[in-house]
Amino acid sequence: ALVPDPDILACDDPTGDLDRNPASETLDLLQIPNSDHGKIILMLTPDPVVAEFAKRTLHLDNGKLTN
């Protein structure tokens, strides 16, 4: 289902199958709803370079969330 104006955007590894340049462009695009419209971007990724784009990161380690 599509929600016309969601408060939260959930992105499961949005750059997983992309080369570095398109991945960077995708991350730049994902920052627009956050910075311009106050949307929360929830992103799951195993890539530490992608995680650096986040304002806050949590890590899942043996089933526990850590900072």
C-alpha cells in the first residue's frame, strides 16, 4: 500500500545493489524528505559507509540494539 504523506520512510538497504556513485545520489535524495519536510528515515544497512549518512545509528549485535 502507498501512503500519500508518510511520517516515516522505511528503507531496507536502499543502496545494496548500486555502485558507489548511484548509491551516493540515492542517499542524497533520501536526505531531502528529512531536511525539507521533517520526515524520519529509517534505514537498515550492513554498509558502514552508508551508515555514516545517518544522524543517529544503532547496531544490532546478537539480538540486542546498541549505540
